[in-house]
Amino acid sequence: MKTFLKIFAAVLVVTTFFIFFGGHLLFTSSNPYLTGVFCALVLSVLIYTFWCLSEKIDQLEKRLDALEQSSRKNP
């Protein structure tokens, strides 16, 4: 959960700067900052999902390496 909050905070800061420096022209809503928060939330969920998948892939690679080494020892 802490990782997600860190990612969300970073994306929120970047989105806020984007909106402040002219990005609000892309949004037609009455409150572009609220739209920016929503966009930051969606981007954070995507980034966090890929982050978790990357960690699982790393674990599987370690497990595969261990299995390969054990099969080399026992032919």
C-alpha cells in the first residue's frame, strides 16, 4: 500500500504541474484539477499493476534458476 501511495503522490505532482503549465486547456470540465486527480489515480493504478507483475516475474526467474541448478546436480 505504501508503494502505491508513493506512486500516486509522484504522478499527482507531475499531473498538477502539467495542468498548471497549460494542460488545463485539454480538459473541458469545470474543475481541471479534479480531472487531473482522476487521471493521476488511473495512471497510478496502471503503474502499480505493472510494478507488481515485475516483482512476480523476478520471483519466478529466481525459482526457475533454482530448478535449473537442481536439475543439473541430479541428471
